[in-house]
Amino acid sequence: MAIDDLYEEDFYLWTQAQAEALRKRGAGGNAIDYDRLAEEVADLGKSEFREARSYVARIIEHLFKLAWSQREEPRGGWKAEIVRFRLDAEAAFTPTIRRKVEADLERLHEASAKAVALQFDALEPDAPRDAILRWTLPQILGERDDPIA
């Protein structure tokens, strides 16, 4: 894939490839600090990954809230936030970031269940909690078998 195409198709992968290319050229003794520049470019891609991962984590937290809550409200608000987080996640995803987030789903589920359990200790201490619930990335993103439909 041409570098211009890679930039447009998968910014995360482009940043990682550019960082590696800068590291290799840095051995030439140029006045440019290639190593730091390479790290900054790599960090751009990492930031994009963290952003996408954060949106998915927030969706999972809201799915736990919907599954555990015995109250009627604020269910509508949680669903509306899921829709907004999905749009933001879509904008942040590249093919590589999507794969990396998908590979991290188990850890995201575990952390989200713990965070929501702490909230429920105060809000709904008697609500039953199934912390082993899991959703696939297509479910989380509403692409297939949408849990909020």
C-alpha cells in the first residue's frame, strides 16, 4: 500500500511506520533529533488508540449499568450516551486500532465491571450483578445483535 493511501486508510499504522522510518534515518547524524521526533509521531498513534479504547470502555460500562440496574431511569440516558460513544469510537477507529481494541476486550470488560460495581455499591447496593457478562465488539458498536435495540 502506498504511504499516502496508508495515511488515509489507517492513520495509526501510518504513525507506527513513520516512526520506524525516522528511527532508521536518525543514525545519519542529522541536526534533526530523529529519535525524539520518532517518539512523538509514535505517540500520536498511541493517543488515537487510547481514545478509541476509552470510548469502547465507556460503552461497556453503560452496558453493565443497563444489565444490572433495576431502575427505569436513567436507562434512556445511558442508551443515548452509548449511541454518542459509538459515533466517537467509529471516528477514532482504523483497521489496526479496531484489532487492538478487540484484542483488549477481556481486560476492558473486567475493568468496566469493577468500575460500575463501585458505583452500584452506592446507587443500587441490592441490585444483582453479573460481572461475567461479555459483549463482542460488533455488539458493543451496535453492528450486530445490538444489546440496546
